[in-house]
Amino acid sequence: MANFTKEQIEMQIRDQLVRDGFPINVARSAAIHGANHYIDRANATVASSLAYAKTYAKPLKRIKDKPETKKSRR
């Protein structure tokens, strides 16, 4: 198994989150947490770190001063 640096993992996670439609500022913040998860856990994989970052990013998508849409109220 390849060992990646924190910066490499962070970049991979950030790029994937942006491809999945997250705003860049949310993707950066979540990628940092995902990279920390990868570094801190001995058995962490890139996939598990991405999943961790996505769970962190979901609440961050709610931005202040953004009007609530009908779709998000359901």
C-alpha cells in the first residue's frame, strides 16, 4: 500500500469534493479534516478519508445569508 503525504491526500480529497459539486471553500476545509484522518489512523485508506471528509462537508454547505430553497426544506 502506498503511503501518501498529508498534502497529497488533501489535494486528492479536495479535487474529488469539487468534482462532486462542493464549493471550493467547503472542499478545502473538509479536505484538511480528511487528510488529518488519513495521517492519524493507522488503517485509514484514501476512500475512508474521503468518506470522512464528505460527512464533515455536508453541514458546511449551509452558508449564512443564502436563502433556503424549497428543495432544501424537505
